[in-house]
Amino acid sequence: MNQAVIGVGIVGTGFGQKVHIPGFQANPRTKVVAVYHRDLAQAKAIASSHNIPYACQTIEEVIALPDVTGVSISTPPFLHYEMAKKVISAGKHLLLEKPTTLNALEARELYQLATEQGVVATMDFEFRFVPAWMRLAELLAEGYVGNKRLIKIDWLVSSRADASRPWNWYARKDQGGGALGAIASHSFDYISWLFGSIKRLNARLSTAIPERPLPDTGEMKPVDADDTCMLMLELADGTPCQLCISSIASQGRGHWLEVYGDRGTLVLGSDNQKDYVHGFRLWGAPTGKPLAEIEIPNRLTFPKSYADGRIAPFMRVVDQWVQGINLGEEVTPSLREGVYSQMLMDLSHQSNQQNCWVDVPELDMFLTQN
């Protein structure tokens, strides 16, 4: 049976142009049929350069197009809730970038609405689809490390280390800026995926660069979004987990995840500062043996590499989304996972403000609350 090609509308043309458009255009089951930009001239220019039939100036125009079956949203996070709500309410399927929304209540409302509307809503949590991470998940499931004793995560990058980098929404806590939303949203998702739910957490958020210049005038504007996050977690099974996340670490060592157990150790890491997907390698050792690199089997590797490492795992997210749409079933990572990541971010802010440990509610309980 031939399956219809899914027409996609693109909303968000920064990350959208770099990753979403090429990812969708490379998939034989999807076709980019519309692109949104609030400036119509910009929308037309982007549509022309990428051979996209429709250029739209409003979300309403995008979702009104009969050719649009699903919409991808990769705008700044403060726009996610209203845009996603319109997409879901119109009965269109949704692919949403992290962080999900500005708070967990908004995320839960989107999840509940998607369930009511019967649309497939997927989150772009790419690490679930990166080969070295997928192999790590398999080894953990096979019991390679045995009973976990400690999980340590360092994600130290220099993307915001230059104090002259201009002020924008990323500098504003109220618009979803900061390292917690940009980076820890991924970490919260992959911790849940790899290790299970979290029982409680303690967070310390800080801002090392307190002001940045406006791009046009050079006037200095205050920054209230975090650029470093120190988090301690206790998993549901009691395992301690420590995260150190920073976007202002000049010459930072990159992204590393270490898992220590009573039977073995696994270390996953990449020191690539320019691409947060390229460069991951995996090492392991049974207790008492030296660490050795673990080969990633061909069945997990990407069939094609791209200069931008984010495209290949995004294409796997799209494959999941398409499969869910064709089957009429929710697929992981869905808005359910988006709610959980967002809830953990909210609790991190609460912990930081109250200077204490906070308990993490069960996700199912939170999702069913009014």
C-alpha cells in the first residue's frame, strides 16, 4: 500500500533553515510545502531559495493550507505555546523543538490538547537517535555496569563565553533563555530515557556575564538568564546524579556522560565545540579492567553524514514522526517527554530560588491534574 507524502509547514527559520528544512526535504515521505516568517518578504525569499511552494506571514495561513498535514516549530521558546496550540487545535500534527514551552503547565495543556485532537506531537530530542548514545542505551539495558553507583554529566561549551555576543531573547529568563532551557532540557530527557525517573533535585543557577550589548546601538542590557547550572539529582532507584552545564566555558571539554556501577563503567563523550552531535565516542570497562573504546555497530550508524551533525539525528526523529502519523499512534519522544523535561526545568528554578531540594512528582499524576 502506498502511503501519502506528508506536507509539512516550517515555522522558525533559524534552526529551521539549518536543520529542519534539509531534514524534511531529504525524507521521501515528507515534503516541505510552506514556510512562515513574520516578514512576508523574508518568507518569500526563504521559500524561493528552498523551492517551497507557499510563503506565509501568519501561523493561520500555514495551518489553513490543505496541503499541510503537519507543522514543525523551531522558534524561540516563548513563542512555542501559542503557536503549538494553534497547530494542534487545527488538527495538524506537530514536531516541536525543545524546550517545550515556558512552563510545565503550558506543556501539559499542549499534551492534553494533542491527546484530545488525536494528533501526533513529537519532540526533537536528538540524542536518543545518535549512534553512540543508542549503543550506550543498549549496554545499560543489558546490565553492563550492574547496579549503578554514580552518574556524572559535564556539558561545558563556549557558545556564550564571548561577553560581546549581542543581547537577545536568550538573555531573558522570562522568554525561556539560558543554559537550563537550551542544554539541560536535553539532559533531563536523556536521563529519563537512559536511567528512569527522578525522585528529587537540587539546582544552583548562575549568570557569569550580567549584561550584553544590543546589536544595533551597543547599549548594555541586563542578562537574567542562567549561563551555568549545577544540579544534583537523586533517581527513583536512589542513584546519585551530578550535572555541570555551562555555556560560558572557554575551551570547555565538551559533553561527557559517565556511568559507574558495581560491575563496570561506561563513558560517553565528545570534545567537539562546534557541533553538539558530531564526535561522540564510547568507552567501557568491566570492573578491574582498563577502559577501552567500544565500536558502534553498523546497524546504528547514520547512513549518511552531514556537515551539520544535527541533521542526521533529526531525520531519525522525522522518521519516527512519520511512522506515528501513518499508524495514528503516539511515538517517543512525544509531548509526554516534553512535559517531563519542562517540569524538571521548572523545579530547577524553584530549587534555586528556595535554596533547597525539591521533590519531583510522578509524571502520570502531573499529567492527569486539572
